[in-house]
Amino acid sequence: MPSIATLSARLRETIRPFYLRHIYFSLRPSCRPAEFTRCWEPPHEFQDGPSLLAIPPAHPSLPDALFLPMTDWHHRLQRSQRLAIELARLGRRCFLLNPHLGREYPAAPWRRRPPALARLDERIFEIHAPLSSEPVFHHRLLTPAESRAVADAVHWALQRAGVRRLDIVYALPTWRDCALDLGLRWQAVLAYDCHDWLAGFPNMAREIAAAEPEALEAAHIAFFSASSLMGRFCQALPDLATRSFLLRNGVPDWPAAPASRPAEPVAGYLGALEDWFWTDALVEASRTLPKVRFLLAGHAAPSVRQALSGLRNVEFAGEVPPQRVQAVLQQFRIGLIPFQGPLAPFTDPLKVYEYFHYGLPVAASPLPELDRFGALVRQAATPAGFAQAVREALEEDDRSLEEARRAEARAATWSRRAETLNQIMLQARQRPGGPSPGSGGP
């Protein structure tokens, strides 16, 4: 018999579609996520509707790629989206699932809502797979019936696009059964992209984090953003080592950065400011260095805003759209990475590569994945030490260190990461007999 907590969660999920559309968003329209609107701006084609999209043919030798991601394209361009962009530049057609599973649809679940295919770019497409229950993809695993329904919607979209060969990259255990289903239908290579320590996210359901070993076992190959992540799972799953690869995060292929840093003492942070943000270190640094402007760009959780309220030299710039990221980074004299908590030991921070593109000195909390950069990053384990690291970084005037950082960034572009991913997936397909879908799993 289901527990009271389970029954309560089911009741909330049943009520949520009505409550959000007809009560909460009506009373507070500004609270409707912007990505629920942006996702309907590109041209769409719905199942059983007329053929409206001009879809280019598949590459003659490269399989198409399907991404079942951990984040939404219209919210923030992160790892899955960056890899898809670069694989498309290599010639693959890339398809990304919208992870909201119907919550993004304007119509409520009791109205007919067919799956949809949207064109995001010349060779990049998004698939909408609505479920009547509209589950939050990081709140629980999907039921077998829901996984089958998502797979059916994706299958329709892939058929509509004329897919012949397919590689599947899934980045969350939520999509495991869907990936296995589609893998069987399309004889696809299955790749699991492990790029975060899921148990470190407070809003990630425990059952999803606990299911990650099974998601890894189901894949033919596994990619890890951090060596610490790779070591943790390979130690727990000994057979995983032979099909695991380190694929770190990266930086876009931006134009060459200015040769010098700004003179103004701006210590900048670019990224989400959630529970893992080390507010104690920022408080100490801002009080110790009152003439330094601390510019924090990104969505800030209420707890972070509250902890830093009243500090005159701390400025919140809010969420930064992709087209403004470079303009924000060019204001920084140094970059900050103040992380704490269970995520920190397993994080390969995207922002270090972005800071390095501009040659910026970096003040950070202790992060094992940054140790390899040596003197290019100043790490500190206490708030007082972090404040000192910020001071030293601002005072640094060493062109050789700046150039070393820029060289690291040039070697870590998303285009290079995608070339590596492309080659490894092709090699997995070329093994004797080819991949047998599901062979990596139980």
C-alpha cells in the first residue's frame, strides 16, 4: 500500500496542472517560467498535423543524435545544449527532448495535446512529449507507462525527420527506460553523460540520484565531466571502467578576448547562486575589501540574497541571457568560484573555462578538479583565506599567467569536446558486431 507521503505527492501532481494554469499563473503572471513561453516561439509541427518544417537530410556518414537532457534549452544553455550545438556544426542532426513533459504546454492535460517537433536551428530540433500527469522530471522517476509514452512521442518525431541511424545521449536517470526503449527501436548507441553529483542537489529526488548506477549500467559508454565523478562510479561499478571516458566541460568558441583586463577592481561571478554558493566567503571578502565591487551575475536563490543583503559593494546582476555573457565577463578583473557542500568535490565548473578565456585570475574554494591548474587558480578553505585570495588575484599583473589561462581555454572549447564525443560514439558503433542495444545493462 502506498505511503501517506506517496499519496500526498500524487495528489499534488494531480492538482498542479489546474492550480498553476488557472490560479497561480493567473494571479502572478510574472512567475510563469519564461522558458514555458520561449519554447513556442520557434516553428512547430504537431503530430497528425500538416508537414510544416523544412528538415535537412541526415549526414551521409554521421548518425543523428538524440539528447535526453537535465536542463531546458530555453532556460539556460548548458552542457547537453552546448554539445548538441557543436555536434550539429560537425554535420549531425541533433534532437533534444524538452524535459518538462507537458508542463510547458499552454493547454491543460484534459485537452488534446499532441507531441510536437520544433526547429531551433538548421540542424537542431526540439521534441515535446506531453504526459497527462505532467511530472517534474527531477522530482521522481517515470513509470514504465510514462517512459513508453515519452519514447513513442520521440519515435514519432525521429520518424518524421527521416532518421536512419541514431546515437542517444541521456543525462539523467529519469530517462533510462525511455533511452533503452528507443535504443532497441533504433539500434542506437546509448551514452550516459554523468556531469553532476545528483545527490548534491537539494531539489533532486533521492530515488533519481539512487538510480544513477542503473543508468550507467544500461549505457554502452559513459562520459564524466570530472575525474572525481568518474573515479567514484568506476570504483562502485568495476565493469564501468572499460567503457568510461572523461569529457570535461568547456567554453564556447568565442572571438579572441581583449589583451588586457579592466583596471576597475571588479570581482565577478557568473552562474547560478544556489545553496552551494559559499556566502560566508563573500561576506568576509566584501567586508575586508570595501573598495572592491563584487558583481554577481545569475539567478540568485532567496537564501543567497538574504545572506548578502546590506553589503554595499555586492551587486546582483540577475539572470544573463547567452548573448550578454561575454559583455558581462569583460567587466571582471578577476573571476570567483565560491562553492561549498556535497557538489563541490565532484564539480568541473564551467565558469573556470569562461574566466580563462579572458585570462582572468580566479579565486575559488577548494575544488579537486581545479588542482590541475596550479597557480592559475587561487584556492582557499576559509572565508579569511578566500578574501586574501581575492586580494592577491586583483593585484596580479603577470602576462605569462594570463596567457597560460587563455591557452587552457583554447584547448577546452565545446567544439573540441564535441569532436571527442563524436569520435568515441563512432568507435562504439564500429566495434565488432556493433552495439547491441541494452547490452551494457542488466
